[in-house]
Amino acid sequence: MPVTVFYDAATRTVLAELSGDIDHCSAKGMRGPIDDEIMKRLPLRLILDFENVSFMDSSGIGLIIGRYKLMNDLGGTLITVNPKPEIKKLMELGGVQRLCSIIYQKRRSLIGGIKI
Amino acid sequence: MKLKVLNQMVLRFPSLSENERFARLAVSGFISSLDPAVDELSEIKTAVSEAVTNCIVHAYRDTVGEIRMEVRLLEGCRLYISVKDKGCGIADVARAREPLFTTAPDEERAGLGFAIMESFSDKLRVTSRPEHGTTVTMLRTLRTRKPQNGSGS
């Protein structure tokens, strides 16, 4: 699965673990499961985990911007975590850091440990 | 001054979305003998992915057409990549190259394709004729770790 979605009720957080390549072809299939979970849970924050993303182009930036807009409409926040250095560079080129923080955190502490 | 061509390939494939992956893996395989650095390889793959995606999303918007990709390795570790389509063309290339400009916002296109190709290549050339197609050419010098025949002169 290119995306696995979790929900933590205590912190009202949706965590989406993305994996593999994010391009125009694969991004289409990633949006649905994430948005379905967001609309079902109406979370306070969405965490997009890029740890297992091996490649990304501007479609990934489109994916982040789209989820940012959705979370913003719901009054929530977005956090992106653990991108590889070259993917972080691309994110910064696309101005992602102006929409959300890009942080590095161990998997175990992802849901509870991140301060907004 | 004309640079000597050390190796080259030409690929023709239909503008199907799954070929975005194929195109960047093909380029990645083509330059693998140069042992490029991780960040360098990633940037080249990203630039190719943007060029091919543009053909699929914009040039052949409601149809499937042929994409022609040519890659040449020139002396001095210079990489030449050209991606050509015979699609709808771009009326205003300067405007299309502006960051954040997109004609497909509904599909979550960030409008960053050309900006990314530009920052990940040393030189980017875009030539286009409406109704005839677009050619994107990128030049990039690799900081290779292996000595190449004919390089450095």
C-alpha cells in the first residue's frame, strides 16, 4: 500500500504513512484514503510521514498543499515528518515550510509527542 | 564548440501515467555507470519526472500521444536530456515557466514543474509551437566520482 492511515482519538490526530514513489500517477491513489479518514474523523492535526518515501516530484508538493488546504478549512494543522534530505530540499523549493513544519521524530513518539 | 558524444539513447513511449516512473528509471539506469551521488541522481530523476508529467498532463491532455526522450552523455560528464511531444503546445512559454502558474489547479498541480527543472539543471530550454508540440532540453554537468574517457579536456 502506498499509504497507511492511523487515527489517535486521544490527540485527535490522523497519521498517514506514505511509501514508495510519489509522482502524478501514484499521488492520485494517495489522496483518497487520507481525505476519507480526515472527513470521517475531523482531526485537529494531520501528520504526513515521509520516512518511507523514496522519490517525490512536484506531485508530492501538490499533495501536501491540497491536504494543507483541507486541514486549514477544518481549523486543523498539518505536520510533515522524516523526509529524506533530497525530498526535504524539494519541499523547501516548493515553499512547503511556509505552510507547515517539517520535523524529524522517531516513529514511536509520532502521535503523542509532537507539539503543535 | 561541439562536445563529443560518449553515449546516447532514444526512447519513444506513449503518454501513459505509469511511464513517468519508467522514464526516470531509464535515465537513472543510463547514468548509473557514472556512479552519481544520491542527491544528484534524485534531482535528475525529479527533473525528468516533471518533463514527462507535463507531456502527460498538459500536452496530451485528453488524448494519448508519443513522448520522445533522448539522453546523451557528452564529454566532461555533461548530461543532455531532451523530452519532446507533439501535443497542444504552449502559447506563452515565458508565462508557463513562471513558478506557481498552472492550467490544471483542480488536479492539485502545484505549478512548479518548470521551476524544478530549472533549478535542477544548469540550463533549461523550452521551445514550443501551439498545435505542434513542445521540446524541453536540459543540460547538467555531473560531479562524477569516476573518471570518464575524453573528459576534462
